[in-house]
Amino acid sequence: MIFIFSGPSGVGKSTIIDAIRQKRDFQFSVSYTSRNIREGEYNGEDYNFVTEEEFLRLIDDDFFVEYEKYGRNYYGTSKNAVNNSVGSLILDLEVNGATKLLASNPSFTGIFIDIDDEELIKRLKKRGHDEAFIDERMRLAEYQRSFMDKFDYQIKNKDINTTVNKILDIIYSLEER
Ligand code: 5GP
């Protein structure tokens, strides 16, 4: 089974995915990106970090099942990651790549994770972002929400444990089908 997670940035997607993977043996699709590595990230684990030039070459080589430019950077999922997956696989994608992949693969399950505006603002402030950045992120969140109904499930993340349990329930119910 392949699960595509998406939603506005700052909703806690990575924390949720990590928590799910601690409870269940899910593979995670490690994407390729041209963005710089951040502190605490590992190459090959969080992303495969490549230069923009390398990324563009991979596009030419038809290496990706999907890729997008998000902000100033490229992000893409290799065909390998999807085609050679064993067991269940989780993908964490921005909305454009996520909805395209869902549209062309009806057997994939799309999970959109959202959060209340007030909570999102609180989190962004906590990360030290200024008002202009927060305004921009809120506008982006509205755009991202416009894709929400293209996903099979929409979940509002109010409390991490509740969210993780809701997602695990969805997975169990799909497994029983
Ligand atoms: P970040 O730079 O914060 O790690 O990720 C930015 C955005 O890129 C997130 O919304 C994440 O879901 C998305 N993303 C990560 N990998 C991929 C990918 O392979 N394809 C697409 N379309 N989006 C990705």
C-alpha cells in the first residue's frame, strides 16, 4: 500500500510520519532535492541531496515518477522508490506532486493533514519567523487547502497522539478490505 501525505508546511507532517513509523513497519520514500541540507538532517535518510544541475540531469534521464519546484528548490520522487517498494510506503509530498500522483494511481491513498490557523501561526512564531513570512505562509496554506478534497482523507492535527491513532485506524481499515 502506498500512502501520500500532504498539507500546509508547519502542520507537523514529519513528526506524524515519524510517530507512525515507530508504531508500524512502514518504508519512507526518501525524495531527491536540490535544496541545502539543514542542521540535523542526514543525506540519504531525510533526502538525497543533489545539486540543481544533478537534479535537472535526473529529470532528463526520466528518473522521477513526479517532481516539482517548490519555492526555489526542486523536489522529486524516484521511480525506483515507488516501483520497488516492499510492504507499505509513505510519501511526504507538496500538494501539486501529491495530487498528480494520486490522480494517476487510484490505488494510492491520499492523506491531507491540516491544522487550525491560530495553531499554525503559533508554531511559525515559535520557529522565530517574522510577520511577513507568516503572512506568506498563511496565504500558501490557503492555496494548499484548495487541494484538500482531492485526498481520500482529511485530518486536522489538534493533538499528535489523536492524529496518529486516526491515521493508524485508517490504515487498519484499508488492510482489512
Ligand atoms: P522541506 O524543504 O521543508 O523539507 O519540504 C518542502 C516541501 O517539499 C514539503 O511540503 C514536502 O512535502 C515537499 N516534498 C518533499 N519531497 C517531495 C517530493 O519528492 N516531491 C514533491 N512533489 N514534494 C516533495
